[in-house]
Amino acid sequence: MKLARSNSGARRASAGFTLLEMVIALGLVTLVVTNIVLAMESGTKAYEVGSSRVEIEDQARRTLDRIALAIMGSTRDGLAPGQEAPLHTSSLTYQLNLGYEDGEAVWSDPERIERDEQAAQIAWLRNPGAAEEQRVVWTKWVREYMDGEVQNGVDDNGNGLIDESGLSFTLEEDLVTIRLTLERPGPDGRPVTVPLMTQVNVRN
């Protein structure tokens, strides 16, 4: 009789231990699944942030190349007419030399590339300010000031310019330096900022 009671107690203890194992195993499975889900979400967010940066970098590169190509077609005499180098500005007016007639240079209608402060856009204009003005937006998301720069009368980013805007032209002799910074919110809500710079030579 004692032996029978002992076996019954052993079976109950064995059954209780198996139930405990199941609870622990279920908890471990839940923890593993949760970690997998969190890792997948983190990976998805990282991918979205990376894709957002690539997209805005491509946009910035295309815009910078477009500006450079437009300016390269000008000459020093047709670039920022009436303004002497060195020149630092957030917009640039230029004319293209179409050739010569009776020994005189023939110039195209004036064109301008500028940052629209109200809409944070870069626009190209032909005959700016005239009744027949044409205007095309080349990009948006233009930062108010260059990356690392704030309006305080100091060269914050150490590039030799003070309070330069998100689109900046510097002209020294025949060399034009173009600086551009685009910025927009990323998928995680934090700003994605892309600063770029290029230099082009205009014709004499």
C-alpha cells in the first residue's frame, strides 16, 4: 500500500514538472518571436531611412549637375552682369553668348537660378522680372542655410563663407563654386540632410 501511494505521488510530481517546462518553453518561444519581430521592424526602418537618403542624394546630384551645365554655357562677361569678382550670392543671373554679329557679341535673354525662400525650392527663370518671364522649378527641399550654418554672422561650417544659404554661388575670376544642401524628414521623423559642392569654369 505504501508503494502504491509513492508511485502515485511520483506520477503527480512528474506531471507537474512537465507543465512547468511547457510554461517556460512557451515563454522562451514568445521572447524569441518578439525579438525576431523587433529585429524585422528595425531592419525595415533602417532600409527605409537608407532608401530615403539615396533618393534625396540622387535629387541633389541631378540638380547640382543641371545648375553646373547651365552656367558652363555662359562666359565671364555674361555671368552676373555688372557684378565684379569675388562674388558670393544665393542666386545667379547669366546670359549665353550666341555668337557675334558685325563684330559685336550677341547675348541670349537673361536667365537666373535662384532659391525661392518662400517655397524652399530652386527655380530657373528666363527674363526674370519681365512680363514674358518663364519659371521652372528644378527641385524642392532646399535647406534655408548650408549644412552646419546658421544666421549669426559667423562662418559656422568653416568654408570661408558667412551665413550662406542652402544654394550658394561663389565666383572668383572664371571659377564658379556651387554649394547646395537639400533636407527633408526621413521615415523616422529625423531630417535627412545632403550637402554637395561642385566647381565649373566659365569661358573667358
